[in-house]
Amino acid sequence: MRGIETKPGLDRDEYPPAMFQEGGQEASVRHITAGDNRSRHLYWRSMQRVA
């Protein structure tokens, strides 16, 4: 997420997530609340455990 400005009280969130092959350089990045970002992170982690 280099080059994407930070904003106080918000996290930068990318889609597709950087952990996926499709993520990274071409990802869409937007600012979301920290709480939303943390809950999405926990969701993705739970999906990794199932696979």
C-alpha cells in the first residue's frame, strides 16, 4: 500500500487482499474504520483455518 495516504482514525483496506495471488500491486485500496478492518481480518483468518 505504498503511496496510499494514511488518514487519522482509518485503516487502509485492499481488495483483493494482499495475501491472495491476485492482490498486491493492482489491488483497490480504500479507507475504512479500524473496527471494520479488524473484523474483516478475523473473517479471512477463520476461512484460512477451514481450508
